[in-house]
Amino acid sequence: MQIQIIDLPPARVASLRYTGPYGPALGNFWRDHFLPWLQANQLDGPTCYGVGLDDPGNTAPQQCRYDACVEVPDTFVASAPVSVITLPGGRYAVARFQGQASDIGAAWMEMCTLVPAQGLQNDARPCFERYLPGARTDPVSGLFSCELCVAVR
């Protein structure tokens, strides 16, 4: 896995919260809730984000929180259960991921090992997956791609 250090701008996003175990259930949440909401609101083109808010090593699986997000313009007004938040910009260690949902946990573990091994320190900003426009899951193979982004000082 190759890491690049880049500066990302802040992103104003509409966010839909999932609470429960990470893993395959997140794929179901995107498929059954988030993607239909994107299409219904004509937001299926901008950059999307997956923000894991809890460390599953320290948080009970049923209490883990995850926000599925999409960039929205300043004119966008959210209604429950969607909220609008700003993902903070700044310096991030970024690595490209391509694989299946079952592989992303191991990729995150590798990323969390590589960042400090390169002399970088995490900070309090959230880590996230960034899905660039056009990134889609292949319905046959289940393969998808994203960027794993870890906030660093």
C-alpha cells in the first residue's frame, strides 16, 4: 500500500447515520438506504465519504457509528434523518483501495500501521473513505475503489 500526503479542503456534506457493527452491514446500509436516498435527491454524482466514528477495538459493535456522506452545495437543506456537517480539511495520509467489502477492514488495519511507521501522527479529525465521482461497485465481482484518508499532523 502506497501512502501520499495531501491537503484536502473542508467538505460540506449531507450525512446519514448508521449505528451497528462495521463490516458487511455497512454495504447493506449503503445499498438499501444511502444510495436510494442519493438517487431520490439527485445527488448521485458528487464525491461521497464513509466516516467511521468509532474504533471497533474499543467500542461494542452495536454502538459503532458510521456516517455515509455526500458533498452538497450551500443551498442544500437537509431534513431528518439526514444532517449537514462539514468534514474538516487539512493534511491527510491517503492510500488507494480496490477490493471487496470483506477486504476493507484489513486495508484499514494496514493503513493504521503504515501511518505511524512513516513517522506521521494522527490527530483528532475523523478518518474516512473518499469515493470520487464515478466510483461504483461492480455488480458482478463486488469490487469497488476508494481512498482511505487518515488525518495527520
